[in-house]
Amino acid sequence: MIETVFRTSDVARADRIGYWHELVSRSRAPVELSGDPDRFEASERALRLGTDPDAVTVLATVTSAATVRRTPELIRRSDPEVLYLSLALRGDAEVVCGDRAFRYGPAQWAVHDSSRSATVRLTDGPGPFESIGIVVPLRLLSVPRDQVGRAIGAPLPGRGGVGGLLAGTLANIIADPGAYRASDGPRLATVLADLVSALLAHAIDAGDAAPGAPPEVRRRTLLLRAHEFIDRHLQDPELSPAAVAAAHHISVSYLHRLFSAEGRTVAAWIRLRRLERARLALADPALRTVPVHRIAAMCGFTHHSAFTRAFRDAFGLPPSDYRHRALDAPA
């Protein structure tokens, strides 16, 4: 876990907005940023959970009123393909996406996709705007990429349920980062990515379960539940399209039709998620002494040679070489 603290008070007042603009563009995605140069102040603690270039990052932010824009031009120039979730603790934020506007207050989650344009206006009131947040690479989420947008817009609850669990976990990490070892970072990242996936899935599911939802919406809901089931059972070598179909009381052929609409097969999705789980395990310092073949078995692979070939095809390196690069890279 790598902790970094940024404060605009460390630079001249004339440079503070530019300094903050650079920080936000680097830690989330390139943006345009504006504020009152005569009164702008901000600070942020960033906790990077691992050394992987795509590591999950936890943020605690305090800032004066500001406007942040992620424009189509910036998206075309650079898209890190991350999701940024922000929970307001004090102050309000208005998010404009296309012709829709939503206001967020304390204990409400706002979800931002680096691939979508938006304007965010932060208001500070009697005190500065305060929030906690998390930046997660989209590829770490179990929610299908084309469904993430359906959880973006209206505020998501930050008290109780999955939203409250995510908020409490982030707050505990931020409150005492010294309680965690460096080797805890990748495991915490996995836990947080799963919680973010669950929060998004809950929001999508709630909308899809509304009375009168059209058949296409119900199909997407079923597909999302299948994704979640697969993620929960990756370690089971018996996980198969038939097992997924049986768990959801549908035929295998119907399951295949659900996945084919996304341009992939059920087996290919299971293999992809197993490989991603193995990649995270190989980069975990706490599992350094666990043989590669055991990592493969923990992720549901029964044949080590097949695992090695699939891993190399997916990530460009054999598993052992990937582990050495991930664990021996300079901090």
C-alpha cells in the first residue's frame, strides 16, 4: 500500500488550480478543471493498493468549490477505462450527463465512468467539499462493461446495504492505513472491486426488477446474475455452462443465447475471469511462496499446461515471468 498526500498549500496560490488539475487528471482521468483562483484550496490522501499499473486507489479529498469536466475530446485523446466512485461527506455536487442532471448530498454515491462525458460541480457551503472515493479499473469488475452505464446517474445510497458496506470499508482503510501490510494491498483491492461490482449490480437489478420491465431488461438482469454466480464459483473446477444454467433454472441453450448477445461464449467468460483471478493472486506478495500450479488450481484450472498457455495468450507472459515482474518491480 502506497500512501501519498497532496496539498495545494504546498504551491504558490497562482499555481494551485493548475496543480490540482494535474493531480485529478493523473489519478482519475484527464479533465478540465476551473475554480476561483483567489480562494481555491484542496488536499487529498491517495492510498494505492499495490504496485500494478492498474491498481485500485482509495481517495480522501477536501476541496473548495470547483467544476470538473470530462469532455468527448478528452475521452478520444485518453481513456484509462476506470470507474471513479465518490461518496460526499460534506457539501453537495451536481453531475450533468448529457441532458440529465443529478444532485448528490452527504452519504450518497456518485459513479463516474472515464469513457463517458460529464460535468461535475462541487459546492462547499460553510466548509469545503469533502468526500471519500475509489478508482477501479473497469476490467476488475464483474459487471459486464456494456451495463455499467445503467448504474450511472441517480445517486446510490451510502448508508446501509452494499453502499454502506463499501463506505465503511473505505473509511476504515483511510482512518488507519498503517494497520495494513504492503501484502494486504492486492487482497484489499480484490475485496473493494467485488464490493463496487455488487453495488453496481444492486443498482442495475433494482431498476430491472421494476414492475413491467420489458423482456430485454429481464434478460440483462439474468445475464448479470449469471456473471455474479460465475465470480462466486471460479475456484470450482466443475463450474460449467450447465452448472450456471441449472443454478438459474434456465436451459443451457438459453444461457448461450444470453452470452452470445455480448459477443462471447459462456466458457470464454469463465476462463477470462479465472485468468484475471489468477493474475491478481500471482501479484499478491502474501502468496509468493505458493507454487504457480497451486494458484492455477485455486482459480479452477485443472491442467497446468493449459493454464500456462491461456495465461500467456491473455497477458503476454508466462505465469512465472508475470509473478517475477509484479513482485520484484521497484515500489
